[in-house]
Amino acid sequence: MDNDFNTPAAISTIFDLIRDVNRDIHESNISKNSLTKLKAIIVEFGYVLGLDFSMEPENEENIEVELLDLLKYVRENLRQNKNWELSDQIRDRLNDLNITLEDKKA
């Protein structure tokens, strides 16, 4: 059993995959749905090897969603009060983070 599973190669492959995913995230070439599924696969595979790849609490994703919802709410209020400059700044900063908001007429 010393080399039956070739654990060093398996771990190396996991880290290569993580590197590639990080590159795709940086280049915006991966969807959030794909990323969520891939994370689950990596965590499960790590578990099989006795590794713990979970680096964040489960509710952290909810915080991100809630913060984004709050920003959208504030921005919508700014638009209703015709504060176009600050509204546009928020939209542009989110766009810098690869989060696209599209203004549509109600």
C-alpha cells in the first residue's frame, strides 16, 4: 500500500486544479454555479485523502449575497433621489469586481 494510491500525485493534481480555477476566477472564465460544484468536489476529494480544504464558514456566502443586496438597495435609493453620480460610482466599483448591474426602466 505504500504507493497504491500515489497520494503525492493526487495532492499535486488537486493543487494544480486549484491553481487553474484561481486563474479562471481572476479572468472571469468560470460561473459561480460551476465554482460551487467544483469546490464541493475538491473538499470531498480532500476528505478522502484526509485533508481539510474547507477554509470558510458555510454562511460566508450568505454574507456576500446580503452585502450585494444591500448595495443594490442603497444604489436604487440613490437613483430614485436622482443622485446619479454616487449611484454610478457604486455601479462602476462593482463592475471593477466583475459584478455587473444593468439599469433598466421600471
